[in-house]
Amino acid sequence: MSSNASKVIDQMKKVNGKSSSQSIFKGLKYSGYNNSLLQNWVTRAGITKKITPHCCRNTFSAIPYDKYKDVSALMKILGHKDISTTQRYLAKFLKNIDVDVDPLPEFDLAF
């Protein structure tokens, strides 16, 4: 596990106690009302896509994976008990990896 991932996990433990699955934002409840507040902020920012707190969590999981490719560290950061849960978070990101790689130019390596 990278030292940065360890630092994030340690910081989460300081904020949340021993469990990394507790809420980071104390008192913030998941609700349709909060989703509508978030969507209002997103719309005011000029973003036309529907965004929910879950979208934020998916993005949060994709960014460190893209940089470090460390699924086990990400599993700990997200507080998952099973790696398959973390893999589901990454499924959409990994599905699009072919699209991102296809535009690369062809090289004549003269082999």
C-alpha cells in the first residue's frame, strides 16, 4: 500500500474512530432534500449531468485507482469488507479504459 493511502486511512481513523465506514460529514443525512441541494449547486456551476453523493463516491474511488492501481488500499479507504464491492465501484471506470486507450496512435516498432 502506498504511503499516501496509509496516511488517508490513518486520517480517517482519527476523524471517525476505528471504523472507516462512518460518515465523514457528521450530521449529514442521505435524503432527497440533500440530493436536490447538491443538484442545485451542480446546476448553478454549469454542470448539466445529474450528480448525487454516490457519484462523488464513485469519482473519489476512480481518481486514486487511476493513479496508484491499488485496489486493496482503495478497499480500506472506502471501508469495504470485501474486495468485490470495491471492484463494483471501479467497474464503470474500468469499462471505459478501452475507449481511453483506443485513441493512442499506432507505432511502427519494426519488429
